[in-house]
Amino acid sequence: MNFTIEEAIEVLERTPQTLEYFLTGLSDGWLQCNEGEGTWNVSEVIDHLIEGEKNNWIPRLEMILHEGESKPFPPFDRYSHLNEKPKKSIEQKLLEFNTMRTQNIIKLKALVESDSHLELTGSHPAFGIVKVRELLSTWVVHDLTHIAQIVRVMAKRYQADVGPWIEYLGILKKE
């Protein structure tokens, strides 16, 4: 096992700044491109990350710590952000994400007081019994997955434009 709470927090703290630095000031062409029907653009990925900050990671952690395995946590609707109507700029979304993440890191540090908390278990509605360590590991990998998704979506915007160099650009190759 490689998980440590300190290393997890290193990534969780950096995600908002990474996205802010990379995305702030980009034109809508970069922010609204996607990989085709049924896929998310960059702005929608940020909306999804915000939704996770509100309704996934810390609420589930609190439920494990308070309820244990006695009650499964509510399902997380991974697509609820697509129903959001108010349009915000990418800068507004990134500020909201950064603010929420900062608050959630503070809560995380207060809730997980020792390594023994990492082995506490709760009940996931689809997976069954899960550990705090698994939830927190997933949170980190979820961030990394969506950072990779954003970069991949943006790269594919120029897929038809790179010409023969596509052979050397692994991010554009079909899997």
C-alpha cells in the first residue's frame, strides 16, 4: 500500500491551483471543446469537480466516521452538474472550486486525526464495505483523472491539425 494522508493532501491541495494556472484566461474554444456527443468539455469537468466537493468526498467521509457500516451513503449523481443553469465564467468556477477545496482540506485534517481512522469502514451503495483510506485514495486519483481528461480533450481539439506528427503524439492516438 502506498497511501499516506500527507501525500494525498499534497495532491488535493494542488489541484485547484494547477487548474487555475492552466485554464484562467483561455478562450472559449479551449474551454468548450469536447470529444463528441455525450462527453464533457473543460468547463463541465470543473462543474463536476465542484459538485464532488459539495456532495461526495467530505460528506461520505463524515458518514463513515459517524455511521460506520450501519447506513449506506447516498448515491452520488456524477451527472448532476449538467443540469446547472446559471452560467459562470471559468474564473468564477475555479474560485468556487478553490474555496470549497480549501474548506474541505481543513475538514479532512480535522476529521482524520490518526492513521487508525484510515481503516474505518462505511457502506457504499454500489460497492459495499469501503475504507476511509480507499475513499481518500479515490479522491486523489479522481483529481488526477480529471486533470488528464482536461488535457486530453484540449489536445484532441488540434488532432486534425497536427498532420503527420500525430504518430508521435500519444495523447491523440486511439486506444
